[in-house]
Amino acid sequence: MGVKEEDSALLNDLQEQGLKIDKQSLAAPVKSAVDKFQLLPEFLKVRGLVKQHLDSFNYFLRTQIKKIVRANDLITSRVDPSIYLRYKDVRIGEPSIIIDGVTEKLTPHKCRLADLTYAAPIYVNIEYITGSHGSKTTQMKRDVIIGRMPIMLRSCCCVLYGKDEEELARCGECPLDPGGYFVIKGTEKVILIQEQLSKNRIIIDTDKKNCVQASVTSSTEATKSKTVIKMEKEKIYLYLNQFTSKVPIMMVMKAMGMESDQEVVQMIGRDPRYSELLLPSIEDCAKEAVYTQYQALEYLEQKVKKLPYSNALIEKEGRALGILRDIFLANIPVQQDNFRPKCIYVAVMLRRMMEAILNKDAMDDKDYAGNKRLELSGQLLSLLFEDLFKTMNDEARKTIDTILAKPSRSSRFDISQFIVKDSITVGLERTLSTGNWDVKRFRMHRKGMTQVVARLSYIGTLGHMTKVSPQFEKSRKVSGPRALQPSQWGMLCPCDTPEGEACGLVKNLALMTHVTTDEDEAPLVSLCYSLGVEDLELLSGEELHMPNSYLIILNGLILGKHRRPQRFANAMRKLRRAGKIGEFVSIFVNEKQRCVYIASDGGRVCRPLVIADKGVSRIKEHHMKELRDGVRTFDSFLKDGLIEYLDVNEENNALIALYEENAKEGTTHIEIEPFTILGVCAGLIPYPHHNQSPRNTYQCAMGKQAMGNIAYNELTRMDTLIYLLVYPQRPLLTTRTIELVGYDKLGAGQNATVAVMSYSGYDIEDAIVMNKSSLDRGFGRCIVMKKMAAISQKYENGTSDRIIRPQREGYEAERMQILDDDGLAAPGEIIRPHDIYINKESPTITRGPVTSPMGLPDSAYKPSRQTYKGPEGETAVVDRVSLCSDKNNNLCIKFMIRHTRRPEVGDKFSSRHGQKGVCGTIVQQEDLPFSERGICPDLIMNPHGFPSRMTVGKMIELLGSKAGVSSGRFHYGSAFGEPSGHADRVEAISETLVKHGFSYNGKDFIYSGITGEPLQAYIFMGPIYYQKLKHMVLDKMHARGSGPRVMITRQPTEGRSRNGGLRVGEMERDCLIAYGASMLIYERLMISSDPFEVQVCRKCGLLGYYNFKLKTANCSTCKNGDNISTMKLPYACKLLFQELQAMNIVPRLKLTEA
Amino acid sequence: MEEQKTPKIPVWDLPDVPKGKLPPHLELQRTRVLCTSDAPTHTENIRYSGAYASMGVDNSLRLGHFRDNFRVEVITLTEDDMEFDMIGIDASLANAFRRILIAELPTMAIEKVLIANNTSVIQDEVLAHRLGLVPLKVDPRLFEYMSENDVPNEKNTIVFKLHSRCERGSSRIKVLSNELQWLPRGSEFTLSTEKPAVDPTSRPRTYTSFNCSQDSLPEFSNNPIGPKHDDIMIAKLGPGQEIELEAHAVKGMGKTHAKWSPVATAWYRMLPEVVLLQEIEGEKAEELVKKCPVKVFDIEDIGKGRKRATVARPRSCTLCRECIRGDDWDKHVALRRVKDHFIFTIESTGALHPEVLFTEAVKILEDKCERVITELS
């Protein structure tokens, strides 16, 4: 029955729908799905993959730096105020370096190779007073260098800016390299994107004791403070660092001039529930007998923290008022001691708190992406620059003052000489290279802000640029911030996060994310007022929260209220779409809080969406045609109001349809492409929407370790370590993201024919069986290049190292075979362990004066040759030798050592679905199974890898690639791509397979290569893109017999790099004890470790010594050799005894016969 | 066919099986691989001589029987490829030929590369690897293996020279395999230990010690040695780059390295047998014909406008199993493989012709058998 009913209901539904569709199609304008994909490449073309970094840095160079200089433009002497220096203008020049007084232009690649900093001079125009005493003249100077600013690659000041592929190639630069990093002393450094809680916004949440609190982190150019208003035991208090203890909030209100309780209640709102909540606080205030502003200030004065050294008398008056004005809610400006805006702000905070108390839903979510801001390189650098600039000016002022203070000055005084340019250059360079942001002025001490750009693979580099590092430390055991937030949709990649402690905290930007930069508020304010916002100043407390009126809040600042908020918001949005206000301004109507939030601050994440009117996309086919014809660009879409950027908050006001087809009446926006919710790393995975989600996360981590091509200029780079694949391929099953980011040009893997079957037993635990012939033909072959460097040092006494001709005959000749006549290893030579690669000699005397330092005799030099220390038996090749001079003008010689490796048992491979495995065995081709067409697999994967991992995407990849090779067309597997045609459907793939004579399910009839008979199962076989990961047995395998020991304990060294021993640890020892293998323990822990023979005095129990001359043992405590026994002891034990003795503890040995 | 109509009949009522002949269903299992939609069954060969002794059938291998029934039919033969049928042979023997072809037939391939100059972007060892994989057109039977302490001589080594340069100012060039130049007199590079010639008449010692020029040998006089294909890309050179090297080819086997394998691949498949278990007529026949992507089936007019499906080209069946997919198609069509009929394909890399390769493989197997016999006796 039930079934029948459902059926009929379904039928009715269908009929209804049919009718509806009919009606709609008659009335509504014709909908047709427009292929909007073309927008994406266009978007990435104008934006690049790391636009967020570039935008931020460009903003800093163009705007922020000028603001900073303008704000601190005057240096005036305190001694003689008429002497001053004024900065008129600031600009950044072209990247260059001054060598021996000659300015030489820099390219990034030159900096990488020569260990230079890619920096450009900061020019300022100055106006200053010269002359002494009587005669003072104003002078102007243009283009004075105050320091060097490291330049972000591809930013507006970079030489690569706007260059096409050919020009880039001429600069030695890879056209696919995204830029967005700095080159500091030859190393590439990227400033990670920092995630922070937004500034200047009220955030309602609870503290540890479940008390509701409203907190504001204020940040203005002048001050930074944190204000917390908290409800504790029904009373409301203010917490501020400048006060010694909590302060009742009514006290604060009174101190700000709100003497009447009624007004406060009115401001909060006349709802009796609110008044009830406020009552205890009011009573509290009355209990203290504080009724007037003066009394309140008196009261607060007691709570003010005493500064350790301050002029108590002067400071006493108005300290509290000063704090309330400048530090308490610093983001609300107080003009002419008008505290009213601040009072209203507090009232709004209180109201929101009370709402949250009455209704838990009104609580803010700290993890909500709209409450977060991303801090980028531009902002961080501007903080740093501001600090350094101010410091430099202070220093200059101090020197000027000391000079002016001198009674007699003879020379002409020139203030412009006292600008020391080194402090800014060095400060910027040091901070960028260490990553430690220590800005005392802003109480900022952050570590690890920069990282060396990961150049392991191209994707790793891209992934590194989009990485967002978290605000809090990773050790916290909370799940909230780690969880995937729904508001991250489209902004942050849901897959790409590391495993382990940073899981969920470190995130990656999605493909289309844009991070905003600051925008000027002033025009927006006046615009708001002219659009009908009623000024705050003109409103009474009562009017503030009138029904039907919404507060208008711009960047956390209450502007006023508006009676028709929706209309206001629409008007603002229209202006934005028309390009009258910035495209990244967000207008968000919050119905719950009855506010309209306008945001123009920097660090918000936003993304482009297609605008729809009543469910009809504004982009029509002719627009796309214009785009394809090259008439239109992405920006013109933006300008014409077809596309707009929405930030996380404004998304809440939008109804976004995934596809045009499912747009409804109320739809306001349509996604451009659904797969853009994924980031760069996750975009490589074909059919990720068919995989179990952790597998995609694993692949995101592994894609960064895959070997392949790293950049077009990979062979001219001199990185410490480069992994390359000899024959990289582009995947047969691609995705749109792969094409967009250029992974098809710089691939990191090979298409291997995979048979999913068990074979030989060497394929358990995810091991794979490989075909020897495939390896012979170049599958998985890789090149590892390592850098070795040597410096020909110059010493203080004028002597220097020298590099001399190698000896061709004699004792050392054999080790010098690879040296050229110039004493350096020649490129192309095979280098073996212990070979000398630089025949260097150093002078014996490097300090103190030497006669004729340049013409020292041969005897004054001692050899300091450098030898290659590679693994024994491995033959590497000298790939390149480069000579450059380093900062101290020493000759620096770099050698690249290349080693080509073919895969061996134990090397790690992985498909693109988080399915890693090591090579278990290598099998001759004739032993491997073959299909009816003679196809032999390159590798065999065990089917047990599938059931628990549920990587269906991998199976579809196999099918798709198989169809791809048979039909000669690359197939696609973009995420969520089936409806839009960016992923081939399995049905279509199967049809292709059948057309080419394969089974629809991809399983082939296979013959065993060993017996020659057919296998009793059809085997799932086809190509899968496999990555070779950087973990190779050759770098890891380690064994040792006897070898080096640590000097102090005489125990074997630790670690592979020191050829160390393998430790029998506590747990292993425990096992042996439990087993009773005492002799084994004795042997492992002493005989094979650090045996030592000691003389023990039986009488005093202390260690004696053996006198080899007299051949007697002696106890130095007893002064005789009567009671000496010889015994074996671990040396570490003897050491312990002696160390204890040094600490005045006497360990005594008691010996008994065994 | 038989297994469907086996109603429950007590054992003693079964008709007597004629002695000396297997019942049809056993015969089918013995001689055919049944390819059902889920898995192939009866893939194994029944080797035990007494497997059917209870039925009076001798399953032992009989040489005379084999000699009478064994046939080889060449289907296609070109310079590089050959397809032939091997009928009346066991899978293990066919496989032995396949394995020998891939791994144990010797050829000549470049093994040592002496690089005098390489300023191209391609690394020395990668270049050498690529050169090694270039198939050479030379009969390996005319050469000897070079063992560890042999000196390279005209009997065991072929020397090629490659000297290519891209002039400055010109555009990029490709270095193709046709630039590999055969040096019949052996290496031209003098040993590094050699002192500059004191006596101008005596030839300086080089990396090879040829007693005579290879082109004076009758085999090579009209038939210069070179790569099989002239258009194999070895490297690309940019302006100002140069490659100068000497490549020494020696004799080797595919099991050491795939470059010595004389075949691109060699494989066989069992002869497909497609059987219609029932008459398929009318629309269903049309459907069947349409189903098969390689057109195994055809339609036959059986008069009165009725159409019947027939199996026209069973040989082209790729076992995509479309014809037995879905519904109960497997009741109508049976896909089988004939266990003792192999369609053998050899794709030669060019050193020897495929038919020569096969005869060589047979010789090697013969040698192996003889070795076994001598070891045993």
C-alpha cells in the first residue's frame, strides 16, 4: 500500500512539475545553460595564482608606504626646532645593487644564483635646512636612498612585471612560476598568509567559566588594545589591561558622561528583559555611591595601573579619562572629548551580550570564516617598515641633537647626511630571512612567519603560496577550529590540510579566492550619509533601537541608522556593481542583529560569483562569445555588473545556485564552476568527489612530495636539493584545474599501466610489483641533484685561500682525477666518495701581519681540500660548477652533483588518490601477465587496497585513461564535473571502451606469464597516473658494524648521517630482560658499545688508575695499590661517576666475587 | 550444449560412455576455456596422463599424436611483424617460446657510451640510456658475447660515432638516430693513459682493439650497420650546443636489460570460439550483431524474411563480453577459447625478421632440452 501511495504521490508531483514547467517556460525568459568555464582561465590570467600576495604587496608599495612616510614625515631637532627635515615623497625604484659604486640592475634569477637579495632602493624626496646658526637655507634633495626594500617577484616593482613568456625566458625565469615570494640572500622566502580574528568587531562568546562576554580587539594606527565586557554573577564588568581589576560597566558609562541610568537603559533598548539584566549592575554602582561623572572618574582612578616610572603628580589628573579616551575601544574615535559615540558603542555591545544571554543562538562563532581576516605580506611588511622607519628617524634626531648640542661647530651642518640607510635594509632583510617579526612598537613577537619556498615539485610551490597558517598554537586540543566550517565553502579548500597536529588549522586557499586590501573609508562614509543614514550624533538613545530601523556599521564603526535597510543595501550594491565604489566592499544585512554591516577593510576572503536576476543569469551566450573572441576580459565582466565579488558575510544575503539549471525565483547568484571550491593541490585529483574524503587529503600532502619538473629553469637553478623525473608525463586523465595551473606542462608523474591483481606475495601491505622492462625503458627514473659549496676565504691580514692545480702524479693523484687544471672539479666528471672536488689551500697564518700577503711561499699554505662524502658505491656526476662572489667579496664556488636513479625495491610510489605504496619486488617482463593484445602491466597493485580505502575515483581514473589511450583524447575528471561536462561520465567512458573492443568494466582477459594459461579472473587493467615520491631507499638505508663514536661517552654515534649505530632502546632492553637473555644485554650494552677497563679500590670503592711506567695499579685516594681490582665498565658509567664526584657526590663501588 | 539437458537420472540409468572417448562435457572442459561473464573457467590444462583413466582415455602426451596434429599457419608476415597460428600445442610450450623471444634471444645494443663533449641540456646518463634503447639493424648471430675480461674487438663490439653541433645563431636542431655513424674500424678515441704518439706510423691505442675493419667482413661489406629507424629522437640542441660521443654496442639478452630484447613484444592469444547456444532470430539477432563492436556476428537470411544470427568472424573476438552482457544473453551465446590453438604475434624491433626470431627461439628451446637431457643422463 505504502509503495502505491508513494507512487501515486510521485506521479502527481511529476504532473504538477510538468505543468509548472510549462507555465514557467511560457512566462519566464528562456533559460539556457551558458558554459561559464571560460571565465576561469580568464580570471586566472588577470589574477595569477598568487594574486593575494601580489595585491597585498603592491598595495603596500603604492599606498601604504606613502601613508607611513606621510604620517612620520618630519624630523625636528629638539635643540634647535628650526632645523628640520621633511620627507616629501617616497617611491620604490628598480631592483638593483651597487657593486663597487656602480649600480647594477638585478634579475631574480641572478639573485638566486649569486646569493643576493632581490631588493630595490627606496627613494625619498626631502626638504631640509642647512647651514649653521645664522644662515639657514631650505634645500631640496630628490631621490635620496633611505634603504632597500626586498621586492616580491612579479609585483609591480619587479622586473618580471608584465613580461611575456619570451622575455621571462631571457631573464632565466620560468613563465609558470607564480611569483609572490622574495629572494633574500639567494634563498626564496615566502611570507605565509596569517589567519587572525577580525579586528575592530564585536565578538560575543563565552569564557572558560561560561560567562558571556563581548570582546573587541581594537587596532588603529596609533594604538592596539583589547576590550572585554563580561557578565559575571549577573553583573557586568569591563576588563581592560590598563585597569588593575575589573570595573563595573555602569561606572565606565558614568565616567564617560552617561550620568543618567535611564539614558543607559534607553540606549540598550526598552525591552524590560534587558533592563532586568542591567539592574544588578546599576544597583552595584549605586551601592558605591557613584552618581556623577566626577565620582566615577575618581573611582576609576584608583583602579588605574600605576606605571613604574611616571611623574605621579602630572599624570594623576585625567589618567582614567585618558585611558577611556585612547585605549578603551580605541577604534571609536573621540573628538573633542565627545564620548557619545563610545557610549553608544558600549550600549550596542551590552545589547548584543544580553541578546546572547537570552538566546544562545545570538552568540558569535569564532571559527566562522567571516570573523576571520587573513594577514598578508603587505600588511606585515608595512608594520615592519613603519617600525624601522620610525627608528631610523629617531636615531637621526638623536645624532642631530647631540651634534647641535655641541657648543662649537665648525663645519657646515647638513641634516640630510644623518639619514642612515643601513638600518632599514638590514632590518627588512634580517626579518625576512629569519621570519621573526619582532616589532617592539606594536608588541609583536611572532616567529616562523617566513618559510623557504618548497621547490620539491611545482605543485608544492603553488601549494606553499596558498597556505594559510593559523593564529593559535597547534598544541591546543580543541576540535572547533579544526573542523571544516560551512562558511569556508569556496574560500578555503576543504581537502588540503596536513595530517597530525596542524590538521584543520593550516588551510589552503581555494582556486578563486581573493583576499582584499584596505580601502579608503571616507568616501564610503559620506556615501552612506547621502543614501539616507541618520547620523548617530543626532539620535537619542531611544531612537537607536527603534523597530524598523537598522544600525549601519562600517568596518566596526557605527555610522547611524537607516529606516529602510534593504533599500539602502540594494542601493549600495548597485553602486558597487556600477563600479562607483570598490568591487570588494561588502554590504551585509544582518536581520538578526538588525544591522547593516559594510566592510572595506583588508584581509577578508571573497570570491567572484555570477549575478542572477530572479534566477536568471546575467551572463548570456553572447558575453561568453565575446570573451572567447577576446573582446571581453574578466574585468569587463566585473565592470558591466555581470560578476561580483562576495565575501563570507555577504554570502549570507545571497542565494547561490550551483548551476543555472537549479536557479529558482529567489536565486541571486550562480557559481562560476563548482570545482573551484577546491584548491590547487586538490585540483589535481581526478574524480575527487568519488573518493572517501581523507584520501583526497592524503593526496594533497603527497602531491607536494612527488618528483617531476619543478620549473622550466630547473636545470639552471642552484638549489640545495632538486628532485627531477627523467621522463615526466602529463596525466591521461586530467582535470580543468590541472590545465589552469599548468600541471600539464610541469607534471610530476607517469602514466603506468596498472593491473589490479595479486602477484607473487611481494605485494602485501600496499606494496606494488613493478615490471623490470618498464624500468629499463625509463619508468620512474629520477635525477637527484645536490649542491656543494666552497668559499675561497679572504683573511683580515690580506692573505687568502688559493685554489691550485691538481697533482697529476703521486700519492694524491688518484683522488684528484676529476679536477680540471684550475683546481675545480670539471662538469661531466664522475665523482666517487673521497674524491677531491676542490683543491684549495689555506694560509697557515690568517691573523696578524704578514709580509707580502699576496706572495706567500708554498710552505705557508696548508691544504684544505674538500672531498665528496657520498654513500659508498654510488657514482654521481658533477653537473655544473658556478663561481660567484658573496657579500664579503669572497669567491664562492658551487657544485651541483647529479645522481640518476632507477627505481629499486623500497622506493615509494603513489597514485593521485592517497594510495601510497613501496615497490615490493621487480619482476621480469616475461613473468608478468599479458592481455589478449599483448599489453603487459608496468606495475601490479593489490586489490586489497580498494575495499577499505574506497577510492572509487582511482577506478574511474583507470577506466577513463584506458578510454583515453584507446580513443586518443585526453579525458577529464574535474571535481563535480559530470553535470557541466568537465568530467566524463562512467557510462560514456564504458561506451568508448566497448567501441574499442574492451569490456565495459575495464576488466581484461589475461594470460599468466609464468604458466602461459589464462587467469581464472578478468583483471581490471589500465593506465593510472603514478607519482614517484621523494622517499627513496637509497637515502634511508643504513647499517653499521663498527664505526665512529661520540668523543665524550665513547658510545657509537647516532643517526644515519653520522654513520651511527642502531640503538637497543629501553623497550628492547626490557624485552631482553624479560626473556632472560642477560649475556645478550651485556654484549649489546657494554661490549659492543663502550667497554672500559677501570681500576677499582676495594677499600674506598673509588676509581684508581694504572701506571703504565711502573706497571702497577694505584688508588689515588688511598695512596696505595694494595686493594685494586680491575673490572670492565661502560665508559658512560665511569663518566657518570666522575661527573658526580665533580658535584660533590661520592659514588662508591662495592665489589663482591661473582 | 550438453550440460543444460541433464535431467536427474540415477547414475545406473546413465547411458554407457563409450570407452576411449570422453563425454562431451568433459571434452569441452579439456579443450576449451569457457569465458563466462564473471570469470574465465577451466583455464588450466589437464596434464596428468591418468586423469581420464577411469573412462579409458589416455591423457598422456604422445609424440606421434603431437607430430600429426601440430601445425603452424602463418597469417601475416611483414618485415617487422608476424602473426601465425600454432595449433596442437600446449600452453606451456607456446609460453616458453614467448618467454624466450622476449628475454633470451640475443641482440646488439649500445652498452657503453664514451662522451667526449656534451653541452646539451640532456644529461650524460640520460643520453646514454636513450642511445641504449635505439634498436640496431644488425644480425647478432655474427657477433660474440663480450665477457668481463674481454677486450673489445671486431667480433664483439660495434662502434658508432655521433657528433652533432648546433651552430650559434641558427635555430634549435634535433639529433636523430640517423646521425649515429658506424665506425667499422673501431673506436677513434685514444686511451687517456696513452702518451702522445712517439712513432707516427704506429696507431695509438684506442678503446677498442680491432684486428680488421668490420666492413671488410663479407657480411657487412654491402650492408652497413646502423640503427633500424632513422628518425628516433635522441636529443635536441640549442644554438652553440654540441654532442660528441662514441657508442659501443655489444651483444646481450633481454633478461639483462630490455634494450637487448629483439621484440617490442611477443604474445599469443587462444583462438576465440563463439558458439550460439540457441537459434537467435529476428530482432534479437539484429541486437546481437549491433552489440559486438568488432562484428563477430552476421545475419543470415533463412528464407521467408526470417533472419538468423550466425558467427561470422569469431577470430576477431576481443572478449569484450558485450554479447553476453545483461539479461540472459549468456544462455544464447557462449564465448570460448580453444586451448591448443594459439594466435601468436611477434613484433620485431628490427634486428632480425620475425620468422627468423621464432626459429632462433625454437633453437634455444632445443638447446635447453638437450642440456636437460645431458644433465640427466
